[in-house]
Amino acid sequence: AMLFLMALMFLVSTSFPVVQIISQQRPIFYKHVEAKFYTASQFTLAQFVTSIPFVTFDVMCFGASMYWMCGLAPHLDAFLVFLFICISFGISMNTIMTMFPFITPDENTGIVSAALYLILSVVASGALSVESMIPIAFRWMMWINPLAWSYRALAINEYHTPEYNHNPCKFE
């Protein structure tokens, strides 16, 4: 199970530098929007679309090699679902990290806020603590957390393969 968390944390580590890059580009962004070169929605869409090939490349290199070297389910359909989940998670993390420079006043605050978000995401992901261990006031974080959804999806994808049919498990 920690293998899935490590795969997802690799994608987090590749998306975290986006906070610093976008923070440094923010004055240029404001200048271009003010000059009506493009709108904020066009910039956001462009950032989203341009992240797709980079995340896909990262997942194909790291995720594919990790999947087969660690001996996960040797089924093409499980492998393709694994890649899809990892790519979706990587894109969502890039998008979330792109948001932090625009909701914080400066680069340092953006980096600290993003790091705090990542720490809370890991704690509320279900990988380090189950739902019953999380205080009731913070359980909502588990259900809005892309890391938690991706972690559960990878576990379900792996454990619903024929290799695990001899000891069936139920996901509640």
C-alpha cells in the first residue's frame, strides 16, 4: 500500500516547483492581462493543457517502470488504469499548485501554503491514518483530497485483480 503512496508522491514532487515558477511569472501575467493579451481563463486553460504531456511523460517513465519492477498485477487493463489514475492525479496536482501563487501575496507565502496543503493531504489521504483516526472536524478533508481518491483508486485497482481472489476484501 505504501508503494501507491510513493508513486503518487513522485507526482507531487514534480508538481511542487510549479508554485515557485508561477510566482516568479505572476508580474508578467498581470501585465499581460492588463494589456489584454489574454484573459485569466485562457492562461489557466493553457497551463492545464501544457501540463498534460509533461505529466504523461513522467508517469510513463517512472510509473511504468515502477509498476512492472515492483510486481504489481500483470494485467494490461490494471496497468492502463494505473497509468490513467496517476496521470489524472498528476494533472490535478499541477492545477492545484498553479492556484497557490495567485491566492497568496508573495512567493514565500505561496510555497509555505502549498507545503502545508501537501502535508495535510498526506495526513488525510488514508495512507498514514484510517478515517476513524482522523478527528471528526477534519474528516471532510479526506473527501476533497485528490491524493486520497487516487490512493484508494490505485488500491482498488490492484486488489480487484485475479491474484487476490483467493482472499476477497470488501471496500466500504
